[in-house]
Amino acid sequence: MSLLKGLFGNTGNCAACHKMIPAFEMVMRARNNVYHLECFACQQCNHRFCVGDRFFLLENKILCEYDYEERMIFANLPYEPSAKQQRQFIHT
Ligand SMILES: [Zn+2]
Ligand SMILES: [Zn+2]
């Protein structure tokens, strides 16, 4: 008798809500992470993904394309505002 019914320890916990995912449940996979279907959404704007949609993992968080690009723009901003615009404070 070797009915494989529910391989425990093989599904793991949802990377979004950290609850255990039952073995029979459909999951979304991203890299080494697994997610409940209902948990697999952009963690910034809650956008739900359809098959074929692009998503990104940033610091283990799911991001939609839009939010990911927004983050990247922020990340690439120069941290020295004085480099380009030298502000002068004129005291009157
Ligand atoms: Zn979950
Ligand atoms: Zn988003």
C-alpha cells in the first residue's frame, strides 16, 4: 500500500502570509517561494497576476511591473542633490 496522498513537508509555507499550504492546494511558485493563489499579488498595490503577467521579486516581496520600476527609479536616484542643482540660499 503506497498511496501518496499529501506529501507533508513538501509544500512549505506561503511566503506571503507564512501559513502552511496544504499539499493538495494549488500554489504559485516564484523562485524558491511558494504562495497561496490568493496570496500571490503585488504587495504594494495588491494587483493580482494573470498567467503571463510579469512580476518581480524584490527582497522576497512580490511586485508588479509598475511598482518594481518605481522602486528601481527610486533606487537609482542620486543621493546627492547638490550634484546637479546647487541651491543657493539667499537671505533677504
Ligand atoms: Zn498565503
Ligand atoms: Zn503593484
